[in-house]
Amino acid sequence: MIPYSRFQNVLERFQPFEYSGKVDQVIGLTIEVKSMKSFVGEICNIILPSQHSISAEVIGFRGDSVILMPLGELDGIMTGCPVIPTGKAMTINVGESMLGMVLDGLGKPMLLNQNLNHCHTEIPLYRSPPNPLQRKAISQIMHTGIKAIDAFLTCGHGQRLGVFAGSGVGKSTLLGMISRYSDADINVIALIGERGREVKAFLEKDLGEEGLKKSVIICATSEQPPLVRLKGAFLATAIAEYFRDQGKHVLLMMDSVTRFAMAQREVALAAGEAPATKGYTPSVFALLPKLLERSGTSNRGSITAFYTVLVEGDDMNEPITDAVRGILDGHIVLSRELAAKNHYPAIDVTQSISRLMNDLVSHDQKEQISKLRHMMGIYKEAEDLIQIGAYKPGSSQAVDRAIETKPKLDQFLKQRIDEFSHCQSTWEKIDQLLQNFD
């Protein structure tokens, strides 16, 4: 007698009934399907008259209709096209051989000589964040190779920081420097809603060949459907989680969270959700923590995350900026004023903060940075008087000292794109800077 166990897996996967529906109408970016049983997040295949198929995802329901949004273009879809649910949500195959690959928002290799044939571990795009009681405390410093960050905004393995700036201030360049110089084991870089022109430039100029070797790039450019841009962000997070579960220190960089939020707004509005704060729907603010909280430490490895935020109109209180700043463990503010003075990276350390720095650096280092921040604050208060020549030297010893320190401190904070700064040498330079004024 043949044992049942030999056929158990086949029988469990066997579906005696196949649920299907038909396209009823297409409105904007959405497809309405009648007479189909499905669940939110399920992937469906729409069969075209040419017998080709288009993948779509269930995003909601309206009466007895199922609302789909395609993971591609709407071209070729007709009324009455069969729609077949797959019975599962989107997944991706992952493995060590992904390093050096460039994937699209759905996890497909974009270069002809790359494939995922050796990636056999299948993981879902959507997972719950680690149990907060099982997260390891952040105690190990992550060296970024950027003087302004390592000294004034020290971050640890597993910390999540936002890079806030308007357009054209140097966010992508800063991410490229961090990806090349940090001591993370693996980089996972998500380019969400980026201009197509900038992707190759980022890979060749900002990331470089050495950075690409230890990186996985996910690219969902601005012309891609909003659902693909959303998937790209969750795909990058899922890949980073896989490597974290292998015990690696992963560096996750996403450019940008603002375009992720815009994509969710497009999806939500198309599904019929009412807009709220400045046109953003409530689901946008519900989805942000679900994405951002997935990074951080676990009981095996860590994901250190840098999320860029495109600050609209340089307004640091606009809705997405305010929401993201409240979720993350610190923020790095890039100043257009500094960039205009050719000060790069244009990090305004007086407006930036690392919430975990005090737990990571020594008491002496905290004292040193506190002194420098104090002098920068004094100079900023008196800057208007200094610029118009109304301040008389000798009026205040503290201001005189701040004026004398300012040029040397600015020179210290500047850093060329190809310049790596070792953490020890960074603190040695700070010692020398302070010795001149003690």
C-alpha cells in the first residue's frame, strides 16, 4: 500500500474549485471585478484577449465589486476579461547571491546578466515588526565615515534616522557616501519615486563599484504605477529583514519616504478614501509606522536605517516630515543655506539630533560636543549683528571665542565625496580644535 504521506503535500495544494471573476469596468487607476471571492492584498491575474496576463492586487471592495490596481499598465484590459485570484499575497525569493543586483519594484532583476535562480528562500513582503520586548538594546556604534555624523550625531547599529531636506541639497550624495564608508555588512538601498536619469548616476557616481558589491538595489522610478512604488519600499525592507535574520548588520537606505507616502495617497484616493491633512489620506499616516518600525534590532542582527524625507517648501512642519520625525530615533537636517555656501555635506548640526548618542559615546566625548554645540549656538544668536558689522570685538568673550572657532569648525565639518574619515581621527581632530581655545 502506498503511504498517504507521499501525496499529502500535493493534496494540500490541490484546489477542486477555482474562483474567478470578470472585469466590469476600469475607472482611473482601478479595475472593478464582479463575482469574485478574494481578500485584500491578494495577487490576481487578468487574462487579456491576446492570452497574456497582467498582475494586479486587491486594494478594496465597493459593494459586491472587488477593486484591483494593476502592477503594470492598464493597456489591453477589456470589459469581460477573466480575472483569476492566485490565493496568496506577493512574495520574493531571497539569498546571498542577491548582492550586487539591481531589482525593480516587484523584485525582478533589471540587468540582463542577473537572475534569482540561486535564491531559494521565499519570504513575504509584509511582516510584523519585531516584538518590542525582544529587541536588543542599541549599544554598538555604527561608523558612517562622515565626520559630522560620527561626531555630532553618533548613531548605533539598529538605529533609525531621517535625512530631511528640500530638493537639490545633497541627500542622495550623502547616502552614497554612507553606503561606501559605513561598517555595515550589507547595504539595501531603495530608490522610490526617483527620476530615471538619477538612478544610473547614483549607482556609478555616488555608490561606486565597491559599494555595489555589498549592496542590493531596489529601483521603482517615478513613472512606475503607485502600487509598484509602494511594493518597492516593502520589498527593500523584507530583504533587509532576511539578512538581519542571518545575524548581519544591515544598512537600509530609502530615498524617499515622501514619495512612498505620495504613492499610498494615490492608491487610497483611487480606492475612494477621503483626503485629510493637506490631501494625504489617513491610511498614509497608518502605513508609515508599519514600514518604519520594521527596521531596528532583533534578537539576531540589526537594521540601521536612513530614510530621506523630501521637505516640501523647506517647511519642517509639513505633515509627512512631522509624522516621520516623530517615529524615528533622530533626524539629520540638510540646510539649503549651507549648500549655497558650498558647504558639503550640508548638515546643519544645530538642527539635527541623534536620540541615542548619549547612550553610545563616553562622558568626555559628550562634554566635547556639548562645548562645540554651545559655541555654534552663541554664534548663531549673534550672527545678524556680526554680518552687518554691528558687533564690536571685546563686547562678549563668549561671542569672540565663537567667532574665532567658526571658520575652523566649518572646515572640520566639510568633507569631500571621496574622503573617508576614520572615527578615531575624527575625535582626535575635535581634541585639537578644543585645545586651541581652552
